Amino acid sequence: MNLVSIRIITEDVARLAGFYEHVTGATASWSTEDFAELTVGPATLAIGSTRTVPLFAPGSAEAGANRSVVVEFLVDDVDALHAALGGRGGEFVNAPTTLPWGNRSLLLRDPDGNLVNLFTPVTPAARAKFGL
């Protein structure tokens, strides 16, 4: 089994894809106006319109209703990225903070309210975990 992607359902694919393009520097590839993907390193973030939900199962996903999943991106320098994003990076939940497990982490919300963690491993153990 392979985890291939994480998909976020939204009312506005272009807005959300634009946000993730800005934050990650990746360019979205579009299959239709209702579906875009951003490949960031070995992972893919898929963004689908609410119009795609009935194709799977009507009512099975709701845009902007998540408060339990965190989309995480390993970045070279979280402090520099925080400065570069300025006020255009969405709603910042905190400033870069070093967490007990050794990652320096910046939390923000995307335009739909999903929590995004941008982090840089800073301790030797955390760096080793990611082969840095």
C-alpha cells in the first residue's frame, strides 16, 4: 500500500491552490477547474471542488469543516519563510516555536481554515529523523 496524496475539498479550488502555491513555491497542475494537484517533494496535495464529492458519495465531505487534520511541510528555514510570507500567508496561529520533539514550527490556517504546519528540524535527533 502507498499513500499517494491528501485531498482537501473546497468551495474555491483556485483560491486554495493559489494559497498553497504561494506558501510552498510549487505550481499546481490542473485536471479540470474542479481539481488541482501540487507535488511538493515526494507528496501530493490534491484540491477538489465540492462539486466532485457526489462522484464519490453525496454528502461524504464538507468544505471548511475540518479542525482535526494538520497539513505539514518540511521547509529549509521556517523563520525565513515566516518573514517572507508576511501578512500574505494566511492566518498565523503562532510565530515559529521550537517544540519538544525538536522541530521549529509555524502554524497557520489556509483560506478554508485547515491547519498548516511549516517546520524545520533543529535538534540533532529531529534532523537525523529526516536525514538532514
